[in-house]
Amino acid sequence: PHFLLPDTNLLLHQIDILEDPVIKNVIVLQTVLQEVRNRSAPVYKRIRDLIQNPEKHFYSFTNEHHRETYIEQKRGETSNDRNDRAIRVAVKWYNEHLKKIEDEEKIQVIFLTNDRTNKEKALEEGITAYTCEEYIKSLTANPELVDRLACVSDEGKEIEGGKIIFPEHIPLSKLQQGIKSGIYLQGTYRASRENYLEATVWVHGDAEENKEVIVQGLKHLNRAIHEDIVAVELLAKDEWVAPSSIVLQDDGQNEEDIENEEEKENILKASVNKDILRPTGRVVGIIKRNWRPYCGMLSKSQIKEARRHLFTPADRRIPRIRIETRQADTLEGQRIIVAIDGWPRNSRYPNGHFVKNLGSAGDKETETEVLLLEHDVPHQAFSQAVLSFLPKMPWSITEEDMKHREDLRHLNVCSVDPPGCTDIDDALHCREMENGNLEVGVHIADVSHFIRPGNALDEESVKRGTTVYLCEKRIDMVPELLSSNLCSLRSNVDRLAFSCIWEMNHKAEILKTRFTKSVINSKASLTYAEAQMRIDSATMNDAITTSLRGLNRLAKILKKKRIDNGALTLASPEVRFHMDSETHDPIDLQTKELKETNSMVEEFMLLANISVAQKIYDEFPEFALLRKHPAPPPSNYDILVKSAKSKASFYHNLEIKTDSAKALAESLDKAESPAFPYLNTLLRILATRCMMQAVYFCSGMDNDFHHYGLASPIYTHFTSPIRRYADIIVHRLLAVAIGADSTYPELTDKHKLAEMCKNLNYRHKMAQYAQRASVAFHTQLFFKTKGVVNEDAYILFVRKNAIVVLIPKYGLEGTVFFEEKEKPTPKLEYNSEVPSLTVENTTLRVFDKVKVNIMLDDSNIQHRKMRMVLVEPKMLGNDMPTSLSAEASSKDEPEKKKKK
């Protein structure tokens, strides 16, 4: 039996090995932990998790605070050498210490290091020392571990005699001086999805000029990888280039294809448009690597028995990675995870190692896992540490809980949600008061009562930031016990809530607002349809129904006010289909009517969010967590205005005004045509695409609070704390404001809050992308069995060599290309003013109705995609009228969505 004691570099590079269940009984020295913490936050986090996992038996030892293992730095000794010596001293002490144990078997400590001199010194001092490779290869029972070894390049390990391809990276100290003096610019490196020989660097800082620097060509990209923080040097103006409009995928199989690269670089240079030259630079050094483990597939080497293979990441922005593996045959056709270890100057691709096999490509479970990993959605099961902070069952409300609460269990509160909803955040009530006014209450699950600041449950929730809803599963932000039970406002059970209660007159004007923590007992959990039936029923007059009718009447007034104020209602075709739980077929959403009750709930949620935003901002002007939606720059609307103009000859009153949200809303309402009922929806879809992203921010760090889409001067999120972390912070702020809970230092630190907002915005965006990717994958599953499907479509955008169409029946968007490999290219004329694209003799404009064939193209197993081909109008010369007006085909339009 033995303990392993790794040094710092070993932890940093071989963390994948240490995480393997085979490796147990490891001592991590304080010296090592501190160094890791300074050098890599992600690895440090993974080590902390290992130390906390009782099954792994990882121990940390505070050798710097232990009399017999603490050492002073000698004169002339670098801090690095001092730390190496401290580690060796600790190993020796541990071995002596363990000898004292009266046991038949002697336990010894094995020192693991990949540093040659350190290992030699250790052996001289009588310490048992191995390199990681020697140790792993000695574990004959687990040969698969060898593949997970990171290939750390000793200089001798470089590809033998490879030509030097890349310029050297300048060391960090010199880079920092250069950035200070302005020779270099520091920024985030963003690789291009379309073209692997091009990237942009987003320069940090507030300077107006050179915000984005283009980098083109292999040598200039100089081994930077997507999301790295790099230093760039601007090139002379006569070497500046323009962003290329050419699509280049890296499909070269073999290593030595550098000549081929140069050819491709020349194609790039040839396609430059002189008018749009941009600041151009080259990467001179790396300030911080932001590598993560990547999902993708193995491209097996053509050479028999080869151990070196190329791995192709699913993310097109990441270069291929060379790995060594003995299991290439079993990994073919599987989705795997690979980590990058380094990128030597004489290697065309970075080196990496195999981390994990996820399963067969195309398989539902595997693809969902890839989707979550690639969108960085935290989805592991909640750890014991997190679960330990959940309340013990059976749970009930105690005297203590009632201290700062009002008992509202007598009120006729009910919740209205989609069918099958288990995480019920909100409930409502409305009743007439003695003075003839109405009392209206919004009651929100009191999640912050259960999640206390700074504990493991809180840390995990803030890391997740939001619940992610995929087509067939939801990744909860908080454990199920809270999300579907104790915090869920189900009917006929007592639940803790945070209530916002207004006194209103019959014109829906707010006379008084108050906030209180409360206990409620919901009398009914209804679906939107059930609530609608009650409101419309002639015979039902019970308390809940009366309450619903009151709410519905007020909601209509509130909505009208909001729209008169200039709030936007934008249809999005995210009329994505929902899966039928049995057959996994999409259920057509086009027919899904939005009930008045959907809108009713929405109005009161908006009102509560606005009331709370105002309250926390009044109390805490410096650190309120708010949500804003910036107005788009006018140029964003160009496409909408032009597209509407191009159809104005067919339909009068088709003019889109964009000088204010109100003008936009009104011109969208007017743009109706009986001959083309779907036009209005298309315009609204296009308008949605012009919008900016709404974001969380901290009030003390910003001065523009306006919410463009809702036309509200201030807004926040308060009503969904089960599925959004922002709401939990807002609850905590509000609780302090009304004296129902105590504050804590991080809550009133605007810099910490601003950092948190950044993470929440990131998680929110990633959740949206993951949801879209999930829909795309399920769309592919659906079409897999269908063969070729012929459907009506509308043109949303025209491009230089393609059109983007929307297929209402499936809420599906796709691109029809007019240039295909191995086929003659038709004559194309693109006019950006109209905008239109003329293919041979047929002119296509935005909003034209066309017919397309849809099929699944899985020629590339890793990037399956929907392929669309234009069937009508036919592109074969002149057998079709050139301009297609949409009047001809209005009979089989999909029914326009009913007005809410």
C-alpha cells in the first residue's frame, strides 16, 4: 500500500488521470495547491472537488504550517526551486511519519514528478520517485489509463525533425511590457466558424479605434485557440486585409500538407475587397490559455497499426488535435472528449490526450450529453455536499419560520401554468375590498428561504444560473426536492411565499403596493385551458373563478396601457414543435392558440417585476440587480425596412417606421393584408431578429436602465426564483429592504454583483443556444425517417449565393444554396438594396413564397444538417413568370395566429 504525492506540474497537466476512479490515496501539499491555484482556476476547482469526495481518499496537508516541513528560501534559490525542495522535504517527513505506524505492511509515499532534475534529486535523497508515465504504465490492470496521459512536451518529444512552422511566442513578461507601451494589443481571440485560416481579436480596453483586429493565415494565427487571451501586433497598413466571404473548412488529412495551406491562403488574399480593409495583425504571444475539454470524433489515421490520430472537434472554431491512442478501432464512430496539452512550433496541430468516451454518434443520450458539454451547461448530479443543505423530510412550517411572515392561507390563491408543469413559481389572487377597490396579489415561491448565501447549495445554483429546458429533459438549477416539491406552489399544501400585493381601482391604477414574506395555501393549480374555461363558463361562480375573472379584466387594461406606451409584441416562429411523448413526432404548433389566460399571467408577472425593481432600486441605488434591454442601433433595422419596402407595391400601408419602439409597434400593427395573412407574422419575426439581447446588470455600474421591448424605465426578474438565480438575489435584496432577512457582504458589493451578472448573462445565453441545438437535433430525428419532404416556405433573407427560408409548418429555418460542389453554378445577381437575388432569370425577394424539398444530409456524421432545395419557382430558364407575387397562393396559407 502507498500514498501518491504529486508535484504542481503533475497536477496541472495530469488532472484527467487523477480524476480516474482507479487513482486513490493521494496527498496534496499546500505548496502544490497554492501554486495550482495561482496558475489555473479550473484545475484548482477540480482538485478541491476531489479532496471533498470521500471515496477518492485525497488529502491536503498544510506543510507550510508544519514545524518539521516548513523551509526558508535560501539565498540565490529561485522560488520554484524552493518549492520543489519543500515538496521533497515533505515527502521525506511523511515517509518517516508513516514508519511509526505499527503495521505488518509498511506504507510508503511515492513522489510523482515529470521534472527530470527534481526526480534525480529525490532519488539521491532516498525518496521513491516516478514520472507519471512510469507509474501509470506499472498499473498493468488498467491499460486504458495510458491513453489519458497528457503528452507534456519534453524538448526531445517534438515530432522528430519536423520543420518549424510557427514563429516563437514572446514570453509573458515581455508581452506585458509591450502592452503597457502600446506595441502590442491584448484581446480575446475568436476563431471563425466558416474559415479556419481567419480569426478576430476583440481588443480589451475602451479605445475607439482598433476594437477588432483581423488575423489571417496560419503563421499569423500562431497557435492561438478560440477564447484564448492573446497579444497581437498590428501589421503595416499596406498589409491590412478584409474579412473574407469564403468558406474554408480544414479537411486536410495529413500533417505535412503545409504547401496546400499556402495555396488556400492565396485564395484568401485574392478575394479581398479593397473598400473594407480592417486593422489586421498577427498573434505574438499567449497571455492566458482558455482551453476546455472538447467533444468530437476521431479521424482514424490511414496508416495501419498507427497510434497517432487526428481528432476533429464538434466546434468548428477549434483546430484538429493530435492524440495517441491504442483504441482507435473502438473509438471510431464514437463521440469522445479530448483535452489539449500543448502546441509545439513544428506541429501543424496541437497535441492532446483522450479523456472519455461519450457513446455512439447520433444516439440520443450521447448527442444530448455533447450538446450540454459544448454549451458549457453544468449538468452533473448534485453532489452530497450540495444535497446536505436541503431541509430534512418530512418538512413543515415552524414557529421560527412564521416570525417575519404574514399568514395568507385564507386567501383564494390559485396558479395557472402549462400542462404537466411541476416547478410552479407563481400564484395569484384578486378580491374586492371594503372600500370598493381591488386587492391583487402575486405570490412567488420563497426559494431564498431554503438557499442560504454562500453555502454549497447556493454556490451550485449561482454556477448553474438557470434551469435549462431541452426537448426531452430539464436540467434543474436547484435540486428536485425544492424545484418540484417544497418550493413548488402546488394546490392544497402550505407553502412559503414572497408576496407582492397591490390595491388597485377598477381602472387598474395602482394605489398602494406592499411586499411581505407569507404563507399561502393554493386552492387550485390550473392549466391555461382550465382557467380559460372557468372564466368563460356561464354556470361557475365560485371564489376562484370570480378571482380569475377579476384578474383577467384588469390584465386586459394593463396590457392596453403597456401597448399604448410603446411595448412591442413580437411573434417569433419559435413555434417549434413539441415532442409527442410516445412517438417523438413533433406536434404542429402552428395551430396552438395562445389563450387569454397566458396573457393574464404574463401581465401580472411584468407588473410584479417592475414594482420590485423600483423598490430595490429605491432602497439600494448602488447594488440593485436589474434587467435592461438596449434599443437597437438604427442600422439593425435596415433589413426590415428594405424588405417591407420591396413588397410595398403589392400591399398598401406597408411602411415600417423605426424611430421609436412605439412607432415600430404601430407600423407592425398596420401591416396587414387579407391577401397574404402570414405577412404580419413574417414582419414580426424579422423585427425580432433586429433586437439586442436583454441583460442583467448592477445599478451602481450603469446608467441606462431602460427596457426597450417592454417600454419600461426599469425592470428586473423576481417571479421565477426556482429556475433563475437572478430572481434569488432580487428576493434577498427585497427581503433586506422590508426587514424580513439579514444582509451579507457580497450582496452589497457592486463589483461582485457585476461579476455575477456577467456569469448569469453567459449562462442565460448558453441555455438559449442549448435549447435551440436540442430542437435542431430533434428536428433531424424527425426527418430521418421521412425521406424527402416537400413544403411551403417563405424567404426571410437573401444572401450572395443563397436564400434563408422559414417553413411555418415546422417552425424550421434553413438555407438553400445555389452553388454546389461538382455542379455548374447558375448565373447569380445579388442586389443588396432591394434586397433580391436573381438566379438565372428568376428574381427572389424577401417574403416571397416558395416550395422546397427538405431532407436530412448525414454525409458528415459529426455535422448532420437539414438540406433544402428549391422546387418552385423552377430555375430552368423561362418557363416560369419571373416575379412571383404571393397573391396567387393565399388560399393555402397557414391560419394566422389568433390575436391574443
